[in-house]
Amino acid sequence: RTNYIGLMEHIFLQFLVITIFLTVVFLHVSRKNSTAITLYLVQSLAITTILLWSFFDTYSILLLAVALLTFAVKAVIAPLFFARLVRKHQLKFSASTYLNLPTTLIMVAVLTAVTSSHIFAPLVSIIPENEKILSLSMAVILIAFFLIINRKGAISQMIGILSLENGIVSFAIFSGLEQAPGLQAGIMFNIFIWVMIATVFASMIYKQFGSLDVTAMKSLKE
């Protein structure tokens, strides 16, 4: 019975990581800002659930505080911030990508395949039973980084940064790296501050250029 419960927990955690992976992939495909925000919300709920699972495994009160803070910042404050930004500037669609959709999907597939190759084998095999989960977490990191580079819209780039951080947290948890709850709380605090700074920064971009498409800032070169 104990083995069965352990197996079900492992399958459930795999499902959560797969969910995070798929949301990052679909962020490359989505064209509406509302869809991108929803995908990020689902991703944030998944990472919060993983942190809660870690709490029930360790019963660390500080870890519970981190999980609750993660939920507050990533699943509530950040999505509301992005939604408010979209409404304020009447942004119905996200900016386009530098690469076309077929090329983008090919790059996503290549990055995913690389994490399962011998290149990352020493890294993802730190804990053999979590090798597939670690491989997916590493893929989330690479694909989120690619999202930041490939998207022209400031909102998509912001979501890409937060998705990258989610991938790092997921990898840290399943690789057995001892992350001090205080450090995790510090990361959440940094994100909270980043959201406030991003509010001012995005508003300034829109006011100056009338768009959140970062390519509109090419006039700065002149």
C-alpha cells in the first residue's frame, strides 16, 4: 500500500510538472494576452501545489509560508497586474515573435530534446527516480528563456521571466537541493518588487511609444 501511495504521488507530481511544461510551450503559440495570462496562472497554481507537497513532506512552517507567499504573488498579484495592464492600455493581442510559428515550434522541440540528451544527463540524473521530472524542469527553463528572446511584447517577456523562475524552483525541489525557505521568501519578495517596478516601467514605455511592442523602441537608436 505504501508503494502504491508513493507511485500515485510521483505520477501526480509528474502531472504538475508536465502542466508547467505545456503552459510554457503554449505561451509560444498564444496570440492573445488574456490567454497568456491564463496560462501563467495555471502554471503558478501548479508550482504552488508542488511547494505545498514539499511542505506536507517536511512539515516546515517556513516552507508553508513560502508556498502561501508564492500563491499570493504568482497566482494572484502577478495575473491581476498583467490583466490590469492589458485593460489600461487596451491590449487585445500580444506582440508577434521574431521567428515564425513553425520555426518557433521546431526550436521548442530541439530545446526539449536537448534536455533529454547526454549533454544534460549529469544534471538531470542527480536523483535517478526524478530524472524525467528534472528533464522537463530543465526544458521549462530553456523554453522560458527562449520565450523572453523570441517575443516582441513586453508582457510576454515579463511572463517569460516569471516562467523561467518557476522552472528553476521546480528543478531545485526535485533535484533535492536544499533551498532555505528564507531564500525562497527572498525570491518571492524580489518578484513582488519586480511587479511594482514593471508597472511603472510598462506604463512609461506605453506613454512614450504608444505600444508595448519592444521593437517600437528602435527609435532610441536615432
